Amino acid sequence: MSNDCVPVPNRLRELLNRWDADGRQPQGGIGWNRSTWLDSLTEHQDLLAELPDRLDRDHVTERGRRADEGEDEAVQAFVTAMVWGYGRVGYGAFRTARVLRENDEAPRVLREVALKTRRDGGAEAFEWLKQHRLRYLGVSFATKYLFFCGRAEAAPALVLDRRVQRWLWQHADCHVSLDWNVEDYRRYLCLVTTWARELNLRPDEVEYLMFADDGSQQVTAQEVSEESDEFAVLDALDEAAAAFAALPGDIHPNDVDDFELGVRQLRRIVLARGSSRWTPPE
């Protein structure tokens, strides 16, 4: 679907009006379990010890701005972005540690993609990161890192996660993938930038409004319940994959890969069932 065919959704205008009425309050700080992260990333205890109990976007942005200065700074920015992104999700620390420990090139790749983001913008950085993938790092959390590494003067790098994906699907009839589809991410950035220009907002403000939307005025109570159940199942699958990889004793890498392949297949089934509620008839 061309961006020219997607006008600003009415729901987005409603959210902006509500945000204006509330004085355009920024997103609040995200709570997180410090002890869990300290246990999983002992080598970053100094960084984790100094992070506030509630982590907001401004604090993470300060770290992200320094990610291009060196590999240590990039890793610190990545960890901080992951703490913010996972919040109180129990397996977030394990997953972050796994990305760093099972990718020998992680520090170099994180710094290089930070440089790319600041120099060339989000779309180019996303494409470069697809070509230099870090194992176990998916689109949702990769784009969180890119977002905090970006700068206002360059083309934006915006978060594209499950909540934003669903919002675009529901309110703009726009289908974007979370499977490292470069053209989808480029189209998403262009679309949000176009909407931001028309609404006199920054692109990241449009992304925030979509992310923060609870959708309560657009779906029935039954649909809210069904979607909550869907997310609960997806979260349980994520927990299962993380718990399996963390089992004590020797686990062959192929066993981990096979288990996660099964989880991915189950996730597709859940998403396919959920999508039937939102996909318009052909």
C-alpha cells in the first residue's frame, strides 16, 4: 500500500487531541527489576547500579547519543535500551545477556550500526543491521536500540514492535512485518514522517502516540479480552524459549535452535488466529 493512499487516521487525530488536552505529557519512566539484571549481566553492574529505578526515554537517549563513540559506549547504550524496552519482563535480562555473549562481534556491530543510524538514518541502519544480524536480536528490540542512537538531523529511526504493528494494522490498514523486511520498515518510517509533517509533530511523537494507545475506544470488551489472551500466550512462548535455553546442564546448540524453531511456529499460529479479527475481507 502506497503511503500516498494512507491519510492520517482519525484515531491518531483523536489521540493527539487528547494528548494536547493533557498538556502533552511525556511517557513516564519504566520500572524494572534491578536485581534480575545484576544477576544476569554481572559485567555491567556499575552501569546497572547507576540507572534510576524508573527509566525514561530521556535517560536512555543520553546513553544512545554516545553509542557511536566506542564499543564500550555502544554496549552500555544497548543494555540501557534493553532495560527500558523489557521493563519488568522477567526474561529480558537473560535475553540481553544472550545477545551479547553469543555474538562475538556484538560490540563492533552495535557501534557500527549506531554510527550508521546517526549518519544515514533509520532505514539505512536497519538494512545494514539485517546484513550483519546479531543472533537472538529481533526487530522489536533492534529498532528500540536504533531509536535511541538516532539524531534529529537525520532520517528518523523509530521503534517497530508488536504494539505499533497492531496499531497500524487496526487503524491504518497498513501491514508491516517484524521479520527484517527492509521495505516494510522503510515504508513505516516514511508513513509516520508524512503523518508527523501534517500534524506538526516529530515522527517519534507519532510513534509514541501509537504505542501508548490503549485502543479502548476502538474495540469491544470481548475483543480486548481476546487480544489480552493472545498476548498472554505469546509472552508465555517467549518465557518458554528463554527458560529452555537457561536450563542447567549441557544443552546442545542444535537443541536450543530446534526448540526456538518450534516456538516460532507456534507464535505464527497464534498471530494468524489473532489476525483474523483485524484483517479486512478481500
